[in-house]
Amino acid sequence: MTGKVFGGRYEIKDRIGIGGMAEVYRAQDSTLGRVVAVKVMLPQFAADPSFTQRFRQEAAAAANLQSPYIVNVYDWGQDDETYYIVMEFVRGSDLKTAIQQRGAINQRKAAEIGSQVCQALTVAHNQDIIHRDIKPQNIMVQPDGNVKVMDFGIARAKNSVNDKTSAVLGTAHYISPEQAQGKDLTAASDIYSLGIVLYEATTGKLPFDGPDAVSVAMQQVKDEPAAPSSINPNIDPDLEDIIMVALSKDPARRFATANDMRIALMDYLAGRPVTLPAGAMSSSFTEAQTRMMGAVPAPVPGITSTQVMPTVAGGTAAMSPSSTGNFQATNFHDANTKKSKKPVIIALCAILAIALVAGIAFAVTGGFKPAAPADEPIEVPSVVGNTEQEATFTLEQAGFQVQITTKEDESVDEGTVLQQDPAGGTKQQKGATITLTIAVGPDTVDAPNFKNMTMDKARQAAEDAGLKVVEAESKYSEDVAEGKIISQSPAAGDPVKPGTTIEVVTSRGSELTTVPNVIGMTEEGAIDKLQSEGFGADVKAREYSDKQGEGRVMKQDPLNDKVKPGATVQITISKGPEPEPEPEPEKESGSGDALVLILLLAALGGGGAFAYIKFIKPKQGAKVSADPDDYEFEDEEYENEDAPEHEEQEDQN
């Protein structure tokens, strides 16, 4: 997958995660020069209409949700018969990884994370969208401590209706009882899942566990979780109350809205009394109905990812206090959790003392004085040093408006209130605006990827990102064309401050050099010359030459050409002039040797004639010549009657 380009602009770099139905990759957006995350549907699901519909649904749902605590969705499309979603690339790690590495995390940090997730859910619920898969794997914790909720892959709008089946979607350890039973879901289902996330974050353990998804889902429906304090005795009772309210089996006993749960968490963080619901839900949204999507007939192995599971038979009606723990407007604990009565006694004594003082004052003054005018100034709370969330909540509760400005300051945690105007302790009219200056880290942007760009295009891309680019050097490259960028510093994707100058190295093209001419040089001298200039040398052949003396180079390849450094030059070495050829010796008769036939004719008296033939051959080592001494003779005589035949033979010869 690495190197593949989706939509003509998103180049895949490396895989950063895999889920139940998709893989997530880090990618480079070549158009905007930024790093993004690309979620690609797994091939086995691409042909399933229900899965592709859910994938498109995630893109549509998340794209419409605008919140600093929700991962932004930029684009989506289809490529090579699969679907992809382009999302904001979030640096950091998911909450599940943090819990696995550290165990229980700081409870105040857990509450801050919970309040931010509540804000994300409030945005979604206000648009009638239920996430349905809230779990720590879907909560990204950024380096600045803020979180982003992601993966709306099985989110569903409240007016989206599918036929119910015998299966549900979700992650067994985090689904609500009604989700496990395949019932219609409301916002309360997400609140329950968030309760489990906070339970796990503050204790390091899950409230329910088992060997498979079905057994865990059964526990979600029928079993009560152990009190978090039984696992982590240091947990604050108020935070424990909030978690246990969220984990009520009966949706009507949970927080009415995610925003109500956020207010309770902010009260805890600010050290104020935590007000819990009295058991009745008032939000009309919680009555919204959402059908379950279709499912496969059996659970899949493994229960750590979002999956399809059979519904769990049996339900839980509105639970009695005895089954869910004591539930009051300001206290929610497990039935076995006991609190000291001493604080109650002290509070009663304080009330009696106040009443006594008030009575005396009434008697002395002759009655109550008129109430202060409604427009009388009130004291502004001091919130310097608080987080932005805590400060905003405190001031709004006191009746003031809040305006935010930021200031770069790395000496404190990002999000801390540096100053407020008017200052704390002064008196202002109710409804006045208090300006808070919040510490932020340096503004950064991701360095664009300039590789393979020309300098003109790189300058334009840098200008669009608020950066500058300068050519630091140029060098030869066998991979990058001449005039284009080979590398850069800082690297692509690195966070940099606006106005940063990025240095780039450009290509001078392929490095070619001229091969030296070594013709006429000795073999040893030619090899030394070539090697000294960075070339290899190979003696291709040795041949005769009338022009070059023996042992000298008579040919080379290449000659007078430009080649890459290190190329091998083939040379041919002369063996000197070619020698005269030696004549081949004459062969003996019968074995290919030359034969000389001498036919002698003599005229005889009486009309007769005789002839004899001389068969001669050269002596050993002699050349053919006219000298008879150079030959050996063998005679054969013939009778007169044979003479005409020999004469005829002579005529033919």
C-alpha cells in the first residue's frame, strides 16, 4: 500500500492502525502539502453493500460535526473498488494505549478527558447522532493533553431506521445494556460507554470481562460493577459517584444529557459540590429512537474491536435503588460503600449556628433590610491558574460572559489562564464580560512535502502555508530530475512555526563524466589511468594490430562519451603485427601427399610401342621442384598391347 495515491492527491506513507473493518494510514496531501490520515476499507468488506453504506455514513456523519474535540473529516471517495476517508492526522496516542502502559491514570486528568468527550458527544447528540462505539481506542490524547473523539463508523442518526435483527454492533466491553440487547438506543447509551471508559481510566481495570463477547455482553446486562474505590481506594468519592451514575443499568437513571455529565465533572474539577440527577431524564433527545444495523449470525473471535454480536436475551426494567446502589440527588454509591456520618453532623451544627446568628441580627435590626438591587455589582471570581474550561465554567456560573484571547507562553501548561480582566476580587455588574488570556504553545503548521517540486512550485506551496523556502545546495541525483527538489529540512510533516524558512536541496541531474582516451597506452598504464579517474577497466580481448605495438591498447569502449562515475571501460590489447603464414607440408600418396606423374613414351621399331610411368613424390621435407634429385622414382612397365590405353590417358592429361 505504501506509495499508492488515492484520489490523485493522497500518497500513502505508512500504516498507523487497523480496526474492525478498515486500516488507517499516514498520508501526504500533495495538493495542500499537509499530512493527513487515510482510512481505507478492508478488501473483504468493500463488496458488502451494508459495510460500504456504513463507511459512507461515517464520512457524512463526522464531516458535519465541528468541534475541537472531534477529529475533522476532510474528504472521502472510492478508488480501486474500495472506499477511503481522509481525516485530520492527530499526533499523540489513544487513551487505551496510555492505560495499558501506565495502569490507572491521574483521576483529575481522567475527569478532564471525560469532560472533553462529553463536549464532543454534546455536539453529536445536538445533531441527533449517537456514536455507539465510545471506547478508549477511539479517544486520541494529543501532546497538549486535549482529546479528540474519532471513528463514527457505526454512528447513527436518531431518525435512521433499519430493520432490527438478532445482532448488534459495538465493542463488548463498552456497550450499554440496551445496546447488548439490540434495543433502540438514545444518547444515554454513549453516556454509559463513557462511564466504562472513566471506570477503566481511574482503576486500570474493566468493570466486566470474560472469554468472549457474548459473556461480556451478558454481564453488561445483568451484573453490577464493583465500586471503583474497591479497586482504587484513592479515588475521590465525588468522581466515583459520577462514574456510577453513568453506569446505571436503567438509562433513565443516568445523566439526562452528555452536557449534564460534563457539568458534574467540571464541578468535581473546580472543587464544588457535585449535583447528580434525581433519577428522571428530561431531555427529549433521549427519547429518540435508533435502530440497530444488520449483523452476521455468530460473534467473531476476539472482543477488543468493534464487531457484530448476537443480542443478549433478557432485559432490565427500571432498576430499584437496592439493585443499583443508593441513589440520591447528591450521592450515588454502591450499596456496600459506607461514608462517615461525621460530615453530616458538622453540617447540621453549622446550619443551627447560622440560624442562631441570623435570629439575633433580625432582633437587633428590627427586621430584614431590603434586598440589594438586582443590578448591584458582584465580585468577580479569581480564575488565574485554572484551565480554560474550569475558568469559563466558574465565571459563567457566577453570571459573567467570557471572552478568550491567547498568548504564547511555554512556561506553563497550554490552556492555563495567564490573566483575567477585570481582575478577580473586583466587583462588576452581572453579565459583564471577563477577558481571559490563555497560554498557548507556539502556533505551528506541518511542513509541506517539497520533494520532486520545482523551486517555483515549492515557493508557492511554502507561501500558501505561511512559510519560506530557500535552496541550500544542489547535487547530482540519479532518481530526481534536474531542477527538482531532492530533500528538505525540516522534513515534510514536521511541525514548524509560521514564517519558518525551509532549506531544500535541488538536483543537478545525473552525474556524467567523460571517459579518458587510453588508446596507445600500455595495458598497465591504461588500467591505472581509468581507475584513477573513477572508472573500472576490463580487458575485453587481445588482437593483432599493425598500428599499435604488442601490449598496448588498440581499442576502448566507450570512447569520448559521457558515462556515470564508476562505469566500466572495456579495452582491447594489441598482440603486435600478424606474422606471415607458414606453408603446409605436402602429403604422401594415399594420404593426401602431392604426386607427380611422369608419362614417358618411346617409339619402338616394328610399329610397336611401349610406355612406362614414373610415379614420384617429394622427399621428406623437400619442396616441389623441377630437380629430379628431389624425387624418388617408382617404375611400372606395360606391354605393347597396353600402350594405346596409356597413350589415350596421355592425351586426356
